[in-house]
Amino acid sequence: MRVRDYAAIAALAAATACGSSTTQPHNGDAPCPGGSHKTDASLAVGGVLAVTTPAALDCVSLATTDGGTGTFLVVAGNADTQPDVVGTYNLAVATPTSADIVAGDRLRSTAIASPALQSAYSSIAEGRVRAMERRVLLDNPAAMREASSFMRRAAGRVRAEAVPAVGDTVSFNVPNANATNACQTFTAQRAVVKTVGTHGIIVQDVTAPSGGFTAAAFDSIAAEFDQIIYPADTVHFGQPSDIDGNGHVFLLFTPQVNAATKRGSNSILEGFFFAGDLFATTSCAESNKAELFYLLTPDPTGKFSDDRSTASVRQDIRGTIAHEFQHMINAGVRLSTNAPDEATWLNEGLSHFAEELVGRAEDNFTDTQKLTITDVADFPSLNNFDAFFGQNMARLREWMLKPGALGATSGHADTSLAVRGAAWSLLRYSADHYANGNVAAFTRALVAGPDTGVANLAARTGTSFDSVAAGWLPALYTSDDSVSNLPDRYTYLGWNMRSIEAAVNQGVFPLAASTVSAGNTAPGSVSSAAANYYIVGVPASAGVLLGELATNGGPVTYPGARFYLVRLQ
């Protein structure tokens, strides 16, 4: 399910400029406690060093290879493969005090005017359905086995007689999106077939308010699904199941979706897919035994919830359909093979990636083409930008404002915009660097599994999560920051990330790095698949010692502790 959160953008302030630490070292909080061995990081501009042994993080010597002054990015990351493992530390910077160099503001906005996100962005209410699905169905081995058997029995040739005609009335069970168990809490609704496309059947609930979509609007929705969304999603994620034998997907516009949003709410439920529809009724009484989306319907007078115009609903559902179709495909692939349900963060990340990939198809961009804000901001309407691109950037911005708090692999993907933004960016980065130019094959392999979560990503990239994180976490800051000689590994290949993130953050790049000068410490905490960002200046013909220490001195003990060191200047 996708919703739009109208209050969230207004609540987010622009990122502040880099601030210097004023905290003095605690007792014992000095690098190289007890004369421990130093890690040497003597780097040229664009040089990068990953320090991957936690015990080696307590004493690192930063220096320049050319003997000049230097500006270093210190990324304090956490590469733990388990979600939500939090490490705490003090980042201590020691003598010489002459290294107290103000590194300067590294935000580097591209100075492109920020486009308005007119409908705000997709939000977190999808978690209600996804969490309920897991609790009721997908974490139930017996139900999963029955569903796998049911889908295999239902698979077969498309039956022409199973495709309804325009004007036919069909019946559906509509799950209550707010229920604790939608398999038991649903309503029976009748709907009229409005148009039948090549891949989609558009139906509207007979209780839908008057003044809604015209026949031409329904045809337009079917055409976008048939010509753009269906091809893009199936190429990148696989074919949907077809348990009802009609060779189509139902798109049901029903005011029951409208009614799921309380009047006056800042968030709007736009639509959802419910995996229960792919189960036998013995496991889920609600099941329509069909491939089906439930979508918001126009309600100009606010009969079922707040008023919704035809124009706003038509725009809002575009990205929703792209997003939910990935969920439908993912569920069908895994149920048909009796594979375990995908981890929420990766499933949601794939659906947010689907929004981007459909947007690229809409605008005739390739999967690997490097895009800037000027490429995708379709002024003056911003319709495609808002539907397919801007919301991912807004979610990533929320993570960038507090990058150490929740990681891309967090178990809070149900409820956190920041986690979803980080998950999308991790998948985009992984596709950039590990798909060998074939993004579609990479994403299809992720859907097919049968691994889940971090193990799935590691298997498809062909390397460890530790290695992926060592490139991804620095790249979030260094990509397109005009760092000379920086290896491609530390950049996004598909986006100019500074251009796009500045555009959704009032013209300022939101990932700020705190300046920590010699003689000071910066206390911090960092979750799995997350990081905090710091700037340290190095004087000419000298080095600076720094260390990530436990709060009582000595080396940190959490196993995911990492330093990624980049010389920026």
C-alpha cells in the first residue's frame, strides 16, 4: 500500500551547515590508548581507505601524501548484517592542535531551484497491510504450503471465457486495510467493468460517488498500465501469477479505500495489493483468488472521506500501481516456489525501485542513464517527477537528515520513511555497480531469491554485504562532489545524487558532515547499514590521530564498526 503524507514535507527543515564539535575529550577518550598500533591512512586526493577491523579503529593516522593541507571525510559506519544493531562511540581527534583547520562547508548545492513536491510523497502506511500479511499468512508455514499447492493447481492456460466484457458486473471481497486480520474483515462489493486492456481490467465499485472518472480517463489508465507499467515491472521483476486464468490484472477503484483514511488526516491511502487474494479461501476467507489492486476512487464531494478530485486521484495512483505491482509479482513468485517471504526492507526497496524504473520508461530514459534534476523535473506540472522520482528522493532526504539512526536493512521499514529511502538508495547503488549493465536481470534475480534480505542482496551482487556497504555509505556523500581521482565505486552511476537531493531540500544537499577539530570528540551512535559523517582537517607536513573509542576509552566492541576514510581535498 502507498499513501501520501502531506504534513511530512512541511515538517522537514533544511539541513544545517557543518558544525564544529565543542565537546572536550572525556577521561581516556584519546586515540591510541595504551600505545596501541596505528592504522596509517596517508592518502592522495580521491584516495579511500576502509578500516574494517573494529580494534583498528581506535588509532588511525590521517596524513596527506603530498605534504599539503588536506580535508578528510570520516564515515563512521556499521556493517552489521543483522538489523538494528546499534553501536555507540566517541570519535576522538588528537594533537597536533595546529590541525584545528576549519574544513569548510561541504554541502555544495547545485543551485538548481527546488521543485515543489505538489502531492508530497509516498509514506509508511503500507506497513499496516504488509505487517498484517506476515502475521496472518506469510509467517504461517501451513498457509504458505497450501498457497504454493493452490497456485500450482491454478496455473494453466488463459481461458477466454474468464475475461469479462465492458459493462459486466463482477463481485469482489474488499479487505479492510486497517483490520488486524483482513482475511476475516472484509466487505462484499459489486463492480462494473469499465475497460479491458491487454493486461489490465479496470473495474469500478458500484458505490463509487458520481462525478468520477470518465470513460476516456479509464481508457487512459488502462493504456498507461498496458504500455508502460506492465512492461517495465514485468521486465524488471518477473511475470505475475494468473490463478484466475484470465491473463489480466484487475484494477478495482473502490471507495472502501477512501474510507480507510480518516477525515482530516495528513496521509492518504492511495491503494494496495493484498497477498491474501493469492491464497485459497481455506487459509484466507477474503481471498478473491485473483490478481487484484484496490485503488482510491474520485470523491469530489467527500462522501466517504475527504474530497478527492478526479485530477488528484488520477495523478496519485500512477506511482502506486507501479509500486504495488512489484509486491504482487514478488508474492506470486515466492508463493509459487514455496520460497520464504522477502524481508520487508528489501521488498519495499524493490517497490520503490519499481517507481523509478517505471518513471524512466515513461520519460524514455534507460535504466543506467545518469540523470540530474533538470532531466526529470518536468516543469511546470511535475506530474512524472512527483509520481515516480521525487518521492524516492524525499524519503532518502529524511534518512540523510539523521543518517546514523536507522539503516537500510532496519526492521522499521513498515513505519519509517527514512528506512525506505535508504533501502531504495542501496538497491540503486547495487544495481549501478553489480548488475553488469543489466538492471532488469539483477532485480529479477532478487525477486526470485530464494534468499531473503541481506543474504539475498549479497548473493545477487556476488560479494559480501560488508563490501557493498564500503562503497555505498561513502558514495552517499562523495558522489558528484567534484573530488578529483575518486574511483567510480564511490559514486552513483544512475543519478547525480547531489543535484536531485538538493532539489528536494530547498536547494541544499541534506547530508551534512560535522567538523571535528583536534582536541575534541564527537559522541555518536550508529545502527546497522547506517553511518555518521565527519570532516577532519589535516595541516601541511603533519598528521592527525583519530580514533573511534568506547565511551569508557579503549576500542569499540560492536562487530560492525567501520571507518571509511576519503581524502576530499
